[in-house]
Amino acid sequence: MEETKINFFKRVKKAIFNFDEYNIFANEKTSKAFWYIFNCILISVLLISLVTTYKIYQVSKSLADVFINEVVDFKIENGKLELEDDVKFEYKDDLNSIQILVDTNKENIEDKNYSNIIAFLNDKVYVYTQGEDMQLFYTNIFNEDFQKSDIDAILTDSNIKKVNAILFIILFISSFIIYTISILFDVLILSLVGLVLNLFIKTNLKYKNIFNISIYSITLSIILLIVYTIINTLTYFEIPYFNLAYYAISYVYIITVIFMNKSDEIKNTQELFVKEKINENVGNKLDELENEKQKEKKEKKEREENKKEGKPAENNG
């Protein structure tokens, strides 16, 4: 069977808006379905990584400006932070959920009210971001006495861009691996749900067909995930129970497609039954006409034979 050639973006459109096209997707080679889902993942990860890196660059540039222009002078001697007149410094950015703290009197950060915290404490620098924290003791990162001006010299725009470029590569590779595993696992679960449903309603779909359908059924969920992740990254806007909606949409698609397939099978069976009945009736009618024709031929032949022998013709009336 020759497979229909459909480019990637047309496949995306058909997977979202045209349930009838799923019959084509279901009967294609599974390698084509894998090619499709890997392209979806690749584009998703690329967009999310670019936006995330851009957001990190904006935040880090803002933090660098604050650190250079607003943070009080300090120095680190013998692994300890020293501030002039022991005056602490604190900066809070509620919009981006950022806190910068320089305080010689603090040993630890107990109240993590911000998503991103950078704190220069008595004997260490403390970094907290997205639920993960890291503590770097001054004695481990500075081999000699260090001043704020030394850090200022490092926080140039070019250095920040270089760090973000490296971060983008790391983020892209790690995200691609994570998204691939996660989405393929979702597809597997989705296909098993489809298989169970298929056993109940008894269609002619094989597991290979259901697996292909599962891959295309997750299309809209992936697009919504991209949009939501980008909006959340840029604005920190959150949608409660988004994950539930992500899975629900996929299940709605695969259930709809399988039931439509069953409906088409029933329709085709009914049409086949009607055609068979029509063919049977036509066949019976043709047989009757043929029998009548043969009967007429036989009677005509008998009349001719009787005529030759001089016998009176039989009255068939």
C-alpha cells in the first residue's frame, strides 16, 4: 500500500483539527510516527530553551547591574565576609521573585520566600533557584582575599552572554533527553489505554495502529505545554491542574479516534450488507430471467419437434 506524503506542519494541523486523517496515520509505518514525535520534541525543546535562556540572561543582567551599582563594598578575608560598619544590604524583586542579600551576621537562609536567592553570608555564598539550593564556602572558591570590585570585573555583559550560551547548550541537551523520555512514556501509557478500549469495543485496529494514533493524539497537548511553559517562564503565570488538562486532552483525542474507527467499521459493514443484499436480489432476478428464458427455449423446441411429427401443439394455457 503506497503511503501518503504529508509534510510535518500539515501533519500537526491534521492531527489537531482532522480526526478523519487518523486512519492514514494509523496505517503508516511506525518509523514515520517516531519521526513526527521527535520533530515535535525537538521544536518544543528548542523554543523552550531559547526562551528560558533569554529569561535567565535578562535576570542575570539585572542582578549584575544591581550588584555592581547598589551592593555595598565588601571584602572576603580568611574565609569570612567583612562589611564596612557591618551594614547589611538587601535587594528584592517581587516581579521576578529575586532576592540579593549581603549580611555578615547570617549563617544560613531559613525563609525562602523568593524563587531565586543569592546571599553573601558570614562564611559562604548561598544560591537558591527553582527549589534547588547550593552553598559555596569562601575558603573553597577564593584562594586569597577578595573584594567586591573583583566580582564587578567578572560581571561584564560579554561574560554573562558567554555563560548563557553555555547554559543554552546544556539546557537544550538535558531538556531534549528529559522531554523525549517523558513524552514517549506518555505515549506508551496512552497507547495502553487505547488498547484496553479497543478490546472492549472490538475494532480491527492492531497495537501498531493504536500506538501511531497515540503519538498524533498528544500533538495538541505538546503545543499547549510549549505555550504554557513559555508564558510561565516569562511571566511566572501558573495554571492550576495544567498537567491534568495535558493528559485529559490526549485521552479525549485517542478515545474519539477509536470510537470513530468503530463507527466507520459499523457503517462499512452495513453498506457491505446492503450491497450483498442488492447483489443477492439482482442475482436471484437474473436467475429467474435465465430460467424463464431456458424454459421458453425448451417449449419452443418441443413445439418445433411436435410440428415435424405432425402432433397437435400442447395447450400451455
